[in-house]
Amino acid sequence: MLDDRKAAILRAVVECHIQTAQPVSSAYVAQLGDLSVSPATVRNEMAVLEQEGYLFQPHSSAGRVPTDKGYRFFVDSLAGPAPLGPVQAELVRLFFARKHGEIEQTLAQTSGLLSQLTDYAALVVAPSSPEPGRVRSVQLVKLGPRHVLAVAVLASGSVERRSLELSSPVSDDQVERASAAAAAALVGAPLERAPQAAPTGDPMTDALARAAVEGLRSGEQEPGGGHVFVGGAARMASAFDAVSTIRNVLAILEEQFVLVSLLRDVLDRGLTVAIGTEHGVLPLADCAVVVAPYEVDGELAGTVGVLGPTRMHYDQALAAVAVVSKRLSKALSEGEQRHSDAGGNRAAGGGGRGVGHSPVPASASTPAPASASGSGPASSPASGTAPASGTAPVLASGTAPVLASGTAPASGTAPASGTVPASGTAPVLASGTAQAPAAAPEPQGVGAATQLGTAKAESALGSAS
């Protein structure tokens, strides 16, 4: 344990070396106003600090520079991270106030932000699939007759994509059914242990669902995975004088596995700062790392950190890493919550392909009654025919759109009894001149009317009138 005077002298040497990158003399330290000791006393105390391993002297006529042990004492004695300056704080606020797209894009841009804040190389490790690997949502997207894209969003926020090439063309309905079957098998289960999709009775649909599940499972990352996004690697060139050191550092920054292992090991040992040889990576013996984890929905997801020389501004680096990890956790968690809410709304509204939502078969539609006016039927986007002159109702079904509750039909007339229920059981009259028929039973699987259905019904009513 150092006494107060030795501790003050050591802190002064470390702070001066961080600023100047030059050996620090006893005469310079003695000039500092808060020590009030002679240069001879400082010189003697620095000699003791050198003997105890906190300082070393590069040359006999030079001053002293801190060792890894000296930097460790300095870091451990910090009261805490320094606050970000006003310009840096505003930069962080503006960065997280705008949308960044998918998680990979967000993490890549976050590494650039962290490098800009610290002037060091920044590392952001993406979430690895296995451990929070539960599937949040699944969707199949038809890109062509024989080409389907399978997409799974994991609880960690990472996205798995697999392109499926099919031997035979598939219809939109088969893709819808296969998407629902794959979602039923995968959602809520760990991706690497998800069961096969249950059979639907249609061979092509079953084959597509199986291919989607197997493709997404085969893309599962191995334990210890997680892509590393590196920002500001070029900044390391100005941090060292020796060309060999710069070459070693830049080479390590291209080694994904080494970087992931380095950051994980630092966190596993309960550290936020690893200095010099503490991190165990020999080519980075002249470097220090400052790390912090980030979370998604309260679960540990990945790591952010900076890599710089051992003489880095530790208080500023700690502040930047702490703020960025906290804001990144919040941004990713809120993004996942919006995704979940949107998926739930789509499923509740009967539109889109929400998680586990079963598409309505085309056979569930209810045909519209024949026109009472004797006029020929008019073309309708809902079921292929629509009554002319407006006396025959347009019934809600699995394929025929209806007006949402309280919506007025085209041509200024109001529906019977003032509203049209969203359940699809009440007819919509085009002119209000005919008695509304009794409610037809809703076909199995029919959901609530969507906004798209409302727009189509209004269009059909307007053309009929």
C-alpha cells in the first residue's frame, strides 16, 4: 500500500505521461503546486516507486514512465468515469435519436460513434445466437416462384436469414401456410433445438416449412460466436511510435475470434479495464482495453469496448463506453419491443404475416348474393362480382373486404343501423334501399377486417354507385 505522498506522485507521473507520451522528470513533478515537496524528495520517492514496480526508467538520464502496475493503481484510484463533455453528450444524443435499421447496421455505426468519442479503436461484439437464442418471430418471404427467404429474429435482437432454392414453384398460399407452420415450430424455442414443423397435409407446403426450419437451424452460430464490428482502426497508427507495434495491433484487429475471446475474458474476470499484459494477448502488450456489456430485454447480449495505448485517457474512455453501452441497450430493447408490438397488432388485425398467424384459406369466402336489379354484375376486387345499383350486400368473408365499424360507404349513404360491425357478419348496403339480410355465420379462421379491406370495399361501393 502506497502512502499519500507516493500515491500523489504516481498519479502526477501517470497523468503527465498520458498527456505528453514522454518520460516524466522529478523536477516537473516537484513544480506541481499540490505536492509542496522538493525535487530531491520527489526523486527519492520516484526511485522507491520504481523499485516497487510502479515506474521504470527507459534510459539512465531519462525520467520515468508508468508500468502496467502503475496504470492499474491509477485506474483503481479513479473516483469514477468522467462526465462526457457537452459536445460529446450531444453527439451521443443525436446518434441514438435517429433510426439505424437492422441490428447489424446499428452495431456497425455504434463502433464508429465510440471511436469518434474516444479517438481509439472501438469494438462492438454482436449478440451470439446460442445463449439468448430463443426465436422471437419467423417469416417466409416469396422472392420468386422457386426462391423463398426465411427470416428469424432472435430474442437477442440478431437476425438469421436463409435463402431457399426450391425444386418446384410454390404459390403465395403455400408460402403463407409454410410460414405459419415454421413459426409454430420455432417461436419461443431455442433455434438450435427447435422441433420440426408439423405437417399441414400439403406436400409442397410441408417441404418448404421443413427446409425453412432446417436452414435457419443450420445457420446457428457456434458457441463463442458473435461478429465484431471495429471502428476507427486507422486511429491506432497515431497512438504508437514503433511501426512493429502498429502492425501487430492492426493484425489483431482483423482476428475476429481473438477479439471476441479477449473481450469476453476481461468481462468474465469481473474487469472493465485490462492493461498491457493483464489481458494475455502478447501482440497487444502495449495496449489497454475498456469494456462494458450491453443488454437486450434485460438479457446479456454483447460487448462494447475501446482498444488504445496503455497511456489512454482512462476516465474519458470509461465514461464513453459506459454511456454508449447503456444507450445501446435501451435502443435495442425498445426496437425489439416495437417489433413485438407490431407483430401482435398484425396478428390481431388479420393483416400481414404475424407470428403464428394462420392465413385465411381462399375457400373460406362467402359468395355475394345475386343483384336484385336485373343489371349485370360489376367487377369487384373482393370476390370477382359485385351487385350493381347497390341493392345486394357485400358480405364479409375470408376474402371479401368490409367497412370497419362506423365507416360511411361511398356515395354519401350510411350503412344500415349506422354502423357496420368489424366481425364481418353484417352486410354493407350500397344505397340503403334494401333490407339488410340476416347475419351469416363467420367462416372458420376469418379475422377482423383490415384497413386494406376497408379501402377495397369503399372502392367497390363507389364504383357500384
